[in-house]
Amino acid sequence: MLFQETFDVIVVGGGHAGTEAALAAARMGMQTLLLTHNVETLGQMSCNPAIGGIGKGHLVKEIDALGGVMAKATDRAGIQFRTLNSSKGPAVRATRAQADRQLYRAAVRLVLENQPNLKIFQQACDDLIVENDQVCGVVTQMGLKFKAKSVVLTVGTFLGGQIHIGLQNYSGGRAGDPPSIALARRLRELPFRVGRLKTGTPPRIDARTVDFSVMQAQPGDNPTPVFSFMGSHKDQPTQIPCHITYTNEQTHDIIRNGLDRSPMYTGVIEGIGPRYCPSIEDKITRFADKDKHQIFIEPEGLTTHELYPNGISTSLPFDVQLNLVRSIKGLENAHITRPGYAIEYDFFDPRDLKTSFETKFIKGLFFAGQINGTTGYEEAGAQGLMAGMNAALSAQDKDSWTPSRDQAYVGVLVDDLTTMGTKEPYRMFTSRAEYRLMLREDNADIRLTAKGRELGLVDDDRWAAFNHKIEQIELERQRLKQQWIHPQHAALAEVNKLVKTPLSKEASLEDLIRRPEVNYQDLMKIDLVGPGLTDPAAAEQVEIQIKYEGYINRQQDEISKQERNENTRLPANFDYKVVKGLSNEVILKLNQVQPETMGQASRISGITPAAISLLLVYLKKQG
Ligand code: FAD
């Protein structure tokens, strides 16, 4: 076909990775095309309608700090918000929101449709145009050609997607969507290492057939946490509760009796599933001693009766699904609106990617999202933003940028994937980060927004709001350092009510906040001390910075010590055979991964401290 149009960046796929990638490239001024199967499914949540959680909430805040859409859309769609680990330290506190699936999609689409420099086109991408190991564009199912300097593939679970329900299976990208067969075939011709993974989803249930009176209600927090640094409570729709129920011995018997028709337990499914999101058949087999498993009954939205029973993802045959659901307390008369299923799909070994997410073999071609072996919307969104941003930089012949492990969870994600690869769907946890105290949800903007602004990802409104917040924090910290409560101070009696041991000598407000029993908000309620900051995010920041200053400084010192070696660059396309003393195994691994920095090299499994010393000596000799 003669039709041909040229862009700077083309993003294939309109899921969580694709939307963030397209928006990032367009925000950076690139003429961008988002090419996707179906405009109606832009921002579609394939599985659980929820965003955030431990580690994942951190990623969402980082996406937001860099101007992305996920947190904003969640504020507009969230129907039950909670702060998880609220009683624990700030490093592991995490925001989670149950979302109205339709409101979420609508919020994402609104942002996409109003983004300058971005065009959307509905059509499957069947082929890539590659010339001299450089991608030049894509070809659609109809044969339309779109040319571009960079292409980002974010095609999720669709590559060679195979849906399983019991021993029946058929091709599909996810229930109701076509698979990507032609593109999968084309990608298998290219020199990437490819594998199969699987994931699954539970059957959905009609709320009108559920007895909530025998379940435990779980309301959200009040006041609700706000996800976006630019968000507000006013954005949030009506809040409704989730409910909790449990499986029982009868449920487990039904499942055990159905295992001979399970695609997972009869070897029909070969792909490896997410360890931390196992199917119910996996749970009762792996934890055979447990007599019950918790199930969260989560609403799918405000205008639908459909429910998502979180905890019973399954690919058992439909009759087994029905019986197992109806054996659960409160679900005895449940009507299933959609069967649960598992899906197997192709993913590409992320060790074949640079830290920019550009593929090592095809210049200008970037991969992001589930295609890289991850699971989850948040992991996909974070990669999408990185890939879209780096595709935009590459289209302008500029150097790529990736945050480091001590700067962002996104940095941890990129480094883990590109250095170690993954054999099972990768999800983020706070335990993956070595510098957790630095990488908190609350300071994601302080860590990243200035860099985002420099890259062109952050608009004027966000930048102005960020600078105002920083100014407020700095002024307040100065005031708290300089204002003293002395033994004759008019506020002394009120202050003494807050502290464990009454003040015997003068103390600054900062000293008082350092005490574990004193919190900023209570102190600010005292006349002549408060009112303090009215912006709760700025106030929280002041309190955390003061209370954790000692620990934060210690971690910062550790990071500084590591930094020199961490950031020492290694040559590209380098044959490590020339470094004397390295074992054959080390040479093989370094040649395969081609680490970009000494830090990355040190995290490759099997690379010993001795090998790192040899590399350092070699680099020093080279000058
Ligand atoms: P997706 O959200 O899948 O988006 C891919 C996009 O690419 C779609 O818009 C699609 O239409 C488009 N596309 C595909 N091929 C083409 C093509 N050739 N041309 C044009 N457009 C194309 N995550 C969890 O964290 N926990 C879970 O329990 C969980 N369970 C899941 C269960 C199922 C059944 C599925 C399908 C997914 C599940 N996920 C789960 C994963 C979660 O949905 C994904 O991690 C996330 O959606 C990945 O985002 P993505 O942008 O990479 O891909």
C-alpha cells in the first residue's frame, strides 16, 4: 500500500507501558504515534482493577514524579484508597487503590487525546521495517507503513497468546482480544532470546448473587490518600468498601479433584507463572497444610455489578470453577459472569536490552512492559515511561538516561531486568532495593521531578507546584531549627503534654520533632508554635526528614562510597577476553551481558569481587 506517514517515535500497544511511553515521547516534543489494536481498550486493566501496593505504589509515584499518567488516572478512578503498612516506617508505606475499571480507562484516554504531538491509530502492527540493523518503522495488518526513528514495542501478553480454561485452549491476547501472531513470528526471526511465561485471572461474579452480610467489610482509609503529587481529594469519585471471605476444606477438595483436568498440572501449560500471584490450584498444592486462603471481594466499578474475587485466579475447567466459587462463604449462589483463565505468551530476555530498554541488536527498537518478562501494570507503566523517554532521546541522537538503583525503584527494575534477566514474571518489592530509606513514596518527586523537567517530561504546572513545595519545606525546616521553647516559654505547658519527659532546658522545635513521641501535626496545634504547613505532603516531608535524618545521612554516606565504582563506565561491544586473569565463565557472562557500568557488572551472577578488581586494574591501565 502506498500510504506512508513519518513520526519521530512509534509506540505499539495501548496498555500501561504503551500509554506511558507514548505520552512521555510526546511530552518531550516528539511527533509520536500510538498504534494499538483497539482504541476502546486504551489503558485497559487486563486483570485486577487495582493500582499500587508495596513496591508497586512506589513505582506509580515515580511515574507521577516524571509527569506520567498512572497516578492521576488512579485518583480519578479510585473507589477504595488505602495506605498499606501505615504503622511501619516511611520506606515501606505504600498507597493502593481499588479502581473503577471504566473510569480508569476514560481517565487515561482523556489525557492521551489531549496530549499535543500525539496521534492515535487503531490497527494491529504485523511487521517491523528494519534496515541495516536499524528499525525504520512498522507495517500494519492492512499493509499501512508508518516510518519512525524509534519504535517502542509494548504488546503485553499478546505475542503468541494462548488462553487456557481447563484442557481447552485457543489463541487470544487476553479474553476478548486477538493475539499478535504475525508480529510474534517476525520477532522470533530476530536474534532475541525468547521464552514463554503464563499468568492467570479469576472468574468474575455478579454482586447481586453474593451475600455480603456474612463477609467482613473492608472500607478504605479516611481521609483517603491521594496518589498523584498533583492530585486532590476533589478528583476522587465515591468511595465503597471491599469485602473479605475465605476458601475452606471443601473448596480445596473440589480443586484437588479437578487437578486431572488442570492445564497446569497436566503439563499443557509450560510457561512459568507469577510466584507472588499464584493461582488457587497452585496455592492449595504448594501450601497443602493451610485450611483456608483469604479472598478479597473487590468491586469492578461504581456502575457495574461485577466483582473481582482477588485470590482465586484459576485455569481449571468451568464446572470446577463454578463449584469452587459456590463452596465459599457468601458465594453459595454466585453467578459467574466471566470464567477465569490462564494465558501463555512470548517474552523476550531483558538481558538483550540496554539499560535504556533499546534492544542490543536492532538500533532504535525499544521493548517495555510484560514483553520484558514482568507482571503488573505498575512495572509496565514504569518501563513504558523509561522506554518512551529514551526512544525520544535516541530519535534526537541524544544520550540515554536511566535512574540509578539509589535514585529510584525504576532504576532497580531496569538494572535487575537488564543485568540478571528473569525466569518468572518479575514484580517489584521494596526488598529488591538496597537503599529503601532513600526510595520512599513520599519523596519520589524530590528524587526525580527536577530530572524530569530537564528531560522535558514535566510541564510548567507540575514544575511550579514542585518548586513551591520545596520552598515551603526549606522555610519550615529553617523555622523549626531556629524557634526555641525555653523553660519560661508561654507554650511550655502545652509542649510538655506531648513529650514523655518534661523539658528541663531549652529545645528547638526540630529537637522536639526528633523525639519519637512527638509528631509534627500535634506540635503545630499549639498556639505560638503552629500553625505550620497546611500542605499535608510538605508537612509529612518535613517530619520524615527530621525524624530519619541520622539514618538517611548514613545511607547517603554508603551510597557515596559505592558511587565511584558503581558509575565507572565500561566500553561498549567489548571483548572481555583481553582482560588478563578473568575465568572463561566470567568472560562468557560479561561478553553476553555487555554491562554498561562497573556496578552493573558486579551484579551479574557469578561475577566475583576478584573479577571486578581485575577489570578495575585493566581500566586504570587503559587510562
Ligand atoms: P498490556 O496491558 O497487555 O497491553 C498490551 C497492548 O498492546 C494492548 O493494548 C494490545 O491491544 C496492544 N497490542 C498487542 N499486540 C499488538 C499489535 N500487534 N499491534 C497493535 N497493538 C497491539 N498482573 C499482575 O500484576 N498480577 C496479576 O495477577 C495479573 N494477572 C493477569 C492475568 C491476565 C489474564 C492477564 C492478561 C494479565 C495479567 N496481569 C497481571 C498482567 C497485567 O495485565 C500486565 O502486567 C500489564 O497489563 C502489562 O502491561 P503492558 O502495557 O505491558 O501490556
